[in-house]
Amino acid sequence: MHTAARNALQPSVATPSANHAVALLLKRHDRASADGNDILALIGPLGPAATTARPGPFERQFGRADAAFALGELALAATILAQRANPAADRLAPSFAANTDLTIDTHAFNGIGRRSVLIAPPVSAPLFRRHARRPVLRLFTRAPGDPSFHPVLTRIAMTEPALGERLAVIGENAEQAEALAAEAQAAILAGQPLPPNGNVYHAPAPLGGRLALTFTGSAAGRNWRDPGLFTFYPELIDRLRAREPAAAAIYRRLIAPGTASDDPAVHLKISSLVCQAHGILALDLLGLAPDAALGLSSGETNALIAMGIWDNLAGLLNGVDGSAMYGDWLSGHCRAAAQAWGLPDAEPVDWICWQVVGPRERVAAAMADEPRVSLTIVQAPGVHCLCGEAAAMARVMARLGDCSASRLHSDLVVHTPAMAPFADRWRQIHSRPTHTPADLSLYSNAFNAAYAPDTNSVAEALTRQALDTVDFPATVEQAWRDGVRVFIECGPRA
């Protein structure tokens, strides 16, 4: 009947018909806030403050809804605002735009037009609770000698050492979570194996030890595509914008068509943005209280910013851009390596990097007679990054023979003595106002240990690790000896 009526009244409209039911709850803002409702959007007055943007046509995504069409457009716009999505994109994609208001022009089945202005909800709105089929988490503890488990109301309380035994279950809904929890508790109390379900997590004793956030290096940003981080946690966009006003410009520049995927400068900015987003997720939204922070390569600077020791990410990146670090000194022309090797200043260096898996002794032997090849990073036991002049690297790789190896395609003259001609400029870029952290151990690969950060010590640590091999396992092992037992990785590919 719906399709027949549509064909009779609008025979020239080619869009497929769809029989939709759309409902929105309209409520006063103060009442909705007081009642704890999730607010998708606010209806505002027409005026110059609203943008003229409108979301992609509802009918293109879902078909022509006819009677429900206008309300469907409004519902789609409200969802886009709540998700902090880009209204011009063909798919759900994040937007870092400062002005998130939308002007919506809708035309109902009878042809009557209507213009509405929707305003994004406040930053404090609990946006991350809005997703359909959100898993339900249930937490329980049991003290020694206690005959039963007791529910824990907050995730933060699970970190208290006095809580003893811990149990966490995840269900698709509350009923499933409660049933799974009851089954798991019965099995534990009876000394039986846990249910064969990947959504049950049991720690018979406190985990103990300290917690560290670990930040990835810039190479992890190569070919990174947002897997849904900002789509599923749109409040990260609000918090990133509040903390780093330049985040919007950085993000838009990174996703622009034609952005070079093999440009180390792009890798750095992607890694920086994602590291900060993960830091906000860990510290602000999950409420974790790490005892330590460490990073690999540029992960050290991201640790400084995420932990509040440094601020102004945009200022740091502007300093990097203005120094010709990328494209001239440390990539592209690779002028630093040319000067370090006494080459004519106009002669570019073909600098390339490989990751090699094999015994360190074998790697060292293969590069022993190649002064233009450096062991730049030990990523893990037996996993090495080798960088240097292309012809010399070819000889080293030939000697390594059947070792597993892959090109990194993030070719940067760093963690090598060949960076020395740029060292003073590097130190200047990394000499920044520094805040002393409370109750936090900050680790540097320059010392493979924790150190007390101030403006001078941070600049020294970052410069030293840029001039020599980064032995990341040594830093991690020292953190372990210092009592760190849980390492949470932040950054692309984490």
C-alpha cells in the first residue's frame, strides 16, 4: 500500500521507497539533564551562529521514507551531531570542526519545507553510552575467607589492593551478564573450571605491581586508518579539541586526499594525535591512575604531553615543521647524514630503514664494516631496526641472508650518530616548559631508567636518544625491576 500510494502521488521520483518508522523524544533541556537522559542534540534558533551544513540525504542512506522523511532527516542529523561526525561524508566519519551546529532543510511528503537548527550537546554529555548493543560489564570481588563474591560499583575500585580475588564478566545485555556471573561464581566456589567463554576474567589474587602507559613511535602511524576510535568514542573529539585546539586542523590535514602515506612527517602527526586520544581514554574516561610512563622513539614526547608534563602539542609540531627536520635534514634530502659523512651539502643521501628479526650478534656482525649503517632501535629481543645509506644497507641485508626482514617505509635519520649535525636544533625544539609530575615515574631510553623531568633534563634525554641506539627492551625491563607489572600500550596499532 505504501509503495502504491507513493507511485500514484509521486511517479517521477526515482528513489527507492522505504517504509520507516521514526520517533524522537522532545524534552526541555533542563528536565532532560535533571533526569539523566542522553541528549542527542538541542533545537536552537535560526541565526548567524549556525552553520549551513546539512547531513547527507536520509533517502540516499535508507530510501525515501515519505511520511517519516522529514523526521528521519532530523533524527539522522541529531545522530551525526551526537557522534561528532562529518555531515558531508558518505560514511560515518569523525569531524573535529569547532562549530558543530547544523542547519537542516527538510521537505515532507506534502511538499511543505521546514528549516531547523540543531546544536551539539554539551561536552559533558556521556556520549560513549549511546551505542546500541553496548556490552554490559559486571565486576565482583571476594576477600580471603569470604564465602561469596560481592559486586563492585566502579571500575576504579577494582585497583584497590585490599579487594583480594577479582571477577569480571561481559554480557551482551544485563541479563546475560548476570547469568554468566552466577555461573562463573558457582564454578569458582566449587573449585571447578570457569565456563568456556571468552567473556569471563578471573584473578584469584591481587595483580600487584605498578601500572605504566606505554606510547608507540611515529612509524606506527604509517597507513593508519581510524578503526572507529573517534566514531565509537566521540567524546574524545570534544576532549581533544578542548586540550589541543589545533587537533581539528591536524586531523583534517591528515585525512585530506593525496596525503602521502610514506611521509614520516605524516606518520609523526598521526601517531601524536592517536597517542593523545588513547591517553584521554585511559586517564579521563577509564579513570586509570598510572604509576609510570614510557615510550618508543617519539612515544617519549607523546608520553610527556599525555601525562601533562608538557602541553601545547601544536606548538611542538609547529616547531618541527618550521625546522625543516622533515624533507630536508632528517628525511628527504637527509642533509644531517650528508654533513656527518663529509659529503657535499648539495648531495642527497638515499637513507632507508629495515626491520630485521634475528640474533643481535648476527646483526652486529653483518654491519660491522659498514660505517654508514646504524642499529637505530632494538624494538624487542631479536627485533632490530637498521637504517643507513641504501647501497650499504643492501650489502648488510645480503649478509643477513635468510633472516626475516621487512622495509619500514618510515625513513628518518634518527637514533644514529648521523643525526649529530641537527642535534642543536633538535635540542632547541625539545626545550619546552615542563611541569613536574606527581607520583609518576617517567622513563627515558637515553638512560634506560626513570629520571626527574625538567626543561633541561627532558631536552637532554630526548637529544641523547636521538643520537644513539634505542634499546627499548632494556627500558621495559628496568621498569619491571622497578615494580611495573601492567603495561598498557597507547597509539596507532595498539
